[in-house]
Amino acid sequence: MAKNIFIEIAKVPFKINSGYRCPLHNKNVGGVSNSSHMNIPCNAADIATKDSSTRYKILEALYEVGFTRVGIGETFVHCDTDKLKSQRVCWTYY
């Protein structure tokens, strides 16, 4: 069985709250009209975080493997590899 590189680095599980979204679901959850969650193939994920320590470990792992687009929410971390959008950015949902 292949090991998950994120879990090896972060030492915490990555629980995905949101991956691909159809346009209607994206609208219903308040997603932006050009959300990377609607790309096919999907290149975005929201990862659940239960506290700031877990959030830090997830962020550290994402940066270590090369993610350059990250959003930080109170209960999740967003990451995507959308090359059509600005790179080397980090934003918040607060």
C-alpha cells in the first residue's frame, strides 16, 4: 500500500471537506463564480482543521510539496493548483 506523503509530513490525517463541485452546489455553498472546485479535472480541495496546531501542520505539508495557492478558513484549509490564477498567494476566509 502506498503511503500518503501529506500524512507522512504533517503527521495528521487530511479529511477532505470539499473537492469537485457542480456549478449549482458551488453557488449554494457560496463559492465564487470562477471557483477552482468546478474545474474538470478538479484541482482544488478544502481540508478540515480542528485547531490551529493541525492547521499549521497541514499548511506546512502543503508548502513542502509545492502548493502555491492556499486559503485559510476557521475550520478548513483550501488548496488548489489552478495555473490560470495568481500563484504564490495565501488568503483568508475570515
